Amino acid sequence: MKKLTIIVHTSLQQALADCLRSIEQLDTFIFSHVEEHSSQLEHDPFLSTHDKVVGYVPQVRVDVLIPDDAVTTVMTSIRNSKCNFKGKGLYWISDLPEAGEL
């Protein structure tokens, strides 16, 4: 089992949710609201004035459990989605030695 974590600006949350819902290998995903803090924020041309004034970027993090044999398919679906997330977020994939329900 793998855990896919994606972080994007809050303005992309609905598009990301729609993209993930369209991937048949995914069952459930969880969004959490997070804040990006960086000394480089004021130099980022893609940030809104609001983001620069408050001193952080509102982001959402999504965590998704993926079967080992579906990682390539899931990542290809996300990369090729009509939502075009390229350059607009971060992701990482972690091994999960165990996952289950309590």
C-alpha cells in the first residue's frame, strides 16, 4: 500500500477533488487545510495580494491510499487530467507498511 500526498492552493481544491473522484482506482481521500510559510513568498509572481499581506499561502493537502499496483495509473490520470495541475502543487508517495480500520 502507498500513500499519495498532494498539496495545492485552496483555489484548486474543487478541481482536485473532481479529478480524484474520476479515478476508479481511488476509493476515499481526505482534505486538510494547511498554510505555506516561506521567506520567498513575497517574490512569487503567482500569489495574490491577499496571500502576500497575510504572510502565508492557504493550501489544501489531500492524502490518498493507493494499492501498490495502481500508483502508475493514478499518477498518469492526475498528470493527464483536464485540470492541468502542472507546476501548481507538490506531491509525494510514501510506503505504508500497514493500513486499516480501527
